[in-house]
Amino acid sequence: MDAALLLTIRLLLAPADTTISLPPIAAVTDSCEAAKDPTAAAVCLNRRALDREQHGDYASASRTLEEAAQLWTRDPRPSTALHATILSNLGDTYEQLGRWREARESFMQSLAENESAFGRSDVHAAFSMVRVATVEIVLGNPARADQLLNTALPIERRAMPGSALEFSGALTIASMFELQRGNIAEAAKLAQEGVAAAGSRSEDTVEYAANLTNLAGVYIVEHDMARATPLLNRSVDILERRLGPEHPRLTPVLMDRAMIYQGEGKSALAEADATRAVAILAHESGPDNINTAWARLRLASIYLDEGKLSEAEGILPGVVERHRRFYDHPNWRLAASVAELARLRTAQSRSGEADSLYRESLAIFEAAAPNNPEFARAMRGYADLLRAEGGPKREIRKLMAKARAISSETEPLSR
């Protein structure tokens, strides 16, 4: 589930308005006038931004929060803790818009502010650590993400039940991080804990839908589609009722469900869900946005399975180029997109190009994610190419043995 991993990490998680208790805004004008009371103005702008996020308008929400952040460049300045909240919510909007490096900067500033206001061992700092970890996962810094999550999760667990919604989000991120690394049993344990944490508040919230989607993703990797599909359908129902049918938070669920349909040979249903997800993301963030690119990769994979080579050709080269521009060091998502392009070139009988692309993909996987199930899929694809071209039998056997050591022959795309 290559596209779904990153999208689910943040697109499903609700905007954070829980970092501090915000004061009432009754005295603030409709324009959020800052001249007399910058604290009230910051609160007003923050809540206005969250309302826009609720309607899926992240670009406008981002601009509103940038306006709020400017209040700290003037005197008198609002509180440090409120600044941390504004920066965290601003980072959320940057993620939704695919502006991941700007998101990291906002979350790092929020973490510094929370540590200054509350101390490093406080739950507010832990919330910020999780958000920084999310971006580090995306940008390919797993050691840093691991360190932050290992610090934050025990703090949030101790703060239960008050931290239930934030904690469930942290568990979602930690679970998918373990799934990406091939630690399926640990991912399942964290996913189930996340569902329980979110459900302790309500089973009809965006957060609960996010955790259902995450648990479904674990079941997909375990090939248990009978358990995964009802969870995804329930998540779609919750999100459509709570947020509307065109909200960006629906996209990871649609991508996961498309993958199930793809594996079951229900190509029309798979294509419909994937096309809908791409359209939602392209409308919100633009067709060249990195989030849209991940969704388009899934759609191209469906086209390949259907034998629609011209449609796949219209997507994959651009997606690979977009990934090359985005990542500045080896990353498994780049490796996965290169492997899909290799699969397309194989289908087009362009074996020389396919060979080169497969070798590139395998080298990136080896450097970035040697236990990711998608690595096994790429190795099997390359072994098939070599077999068809009469390549070295020893190399083919080596590839297949290594693939089997990572995952079974029927392993679907990883999350």
C-alpha cells in the first residue's frame, strides 16, 4: 500500500487543537483584530483555520495560521504555549499540502516552545515529538523518528485517558512505521491499541476512522481481506458523514480499498476508488503535489494490472521524476515508484530500460528499507524479467530466495 502509508499518517488525523486550553473568543471581532488583544486574535485565527480544515480548505487554513504566527513578531506577544499550538496546526496544514519540509520546521518550533513552557517530559512536548517523527518518516530519517516515538509514546500512555485522541494518532503513526519496516506483529499490536484508545472517546469520530483504517492496513499486509474490508467501509461511512464525500481525509481509505479490489481482480471498483482519491488530492493540493503523486502511483499500478499501458505511461514517468525531486537521499517510496516504472517497461518489451530500473530500485531498497515487503515484490519482478530474457540462473535463484525471506509469494503492495 505505497500511496496509502503516507496519506494515512496525516491525512486522516484530525487537526490538533488540544495542545493547550484556549481562552474564549467572545471579545474578538469577526476580523480577528489584533490591535488590542493579540492573544484573543491568535485564538480567533486558530479556530477560523480549524473550521476551514474541517471543510477541507487547507490552503486557506495555512494562510490564516501564518497570519496568526506573525502575532509573535510584535509586542505584546501571546503566550508561548499558544504559539506552540499555532505552529503545530500550521505544520498540519503544510503536511496536507505536501509541504513536508516546512511542516518539519513548524513542528520543530512547536516542540521547542512546548519544552520551554512545560518541560520535555510533559505530554504537550510528547504531542510535538510525534508530529516531528511523522515528518522524519516521510523524509526518510527512520532513526530520528524511532527515537522520538520511543520517547513520546510512554509519556502519552501515562497521560491516558485525557490524551486518548492524541495517543491514538501517535499509535497510528507508530504502527505504520513498524509495518513499513516489516514488523507486522508489533504493528498489529499498536494498531489494536490505537482503535481501543480512540474508541474510548467515541466510535463515530475522524480519529476512530483513522485507527480503523490503520488496523485494516495491517490486515491487508497479513492477507486478511475479510477483516480489512468491513473496517475500511466503516471508515468511509464515518468520514463521509462527518466531513463530506470530497474531503481529503477520505483519500487514504479509498486507496486502501482500491488495493483490496485490485488484489481481488475487481479492476473497475479499484480504478473508481483510486481515481476519486487522485481527483480529491489534485483539487486540494495540485496535480504535481507529492501527496497527489503517491495516489497517482497506485492508480498507475491498477492500470498496469489491467493492461492499460498507455494510461500507465501517462502517469509513471512523471511520478518517478516527482519522487526523485522530492527525496534527497534513498527512500523506499522512490524505490517503489521506480520498480513500478520497471514493471511498465517490461510490459512494453523495453527490457534494457526495465533491467536498469529494477537494479536502481533494488539498490535504493537495500539502502533505505531492506525488510520492506515491497522490496520482495521488486525482486520477484526483476527475477521474472531475467527469466524471460534468459538471464543468469544463479542470480534469479538468489533474488527469489531473498524475496521469500522477506515475504510470501503472494504479498501485496506494502503500506
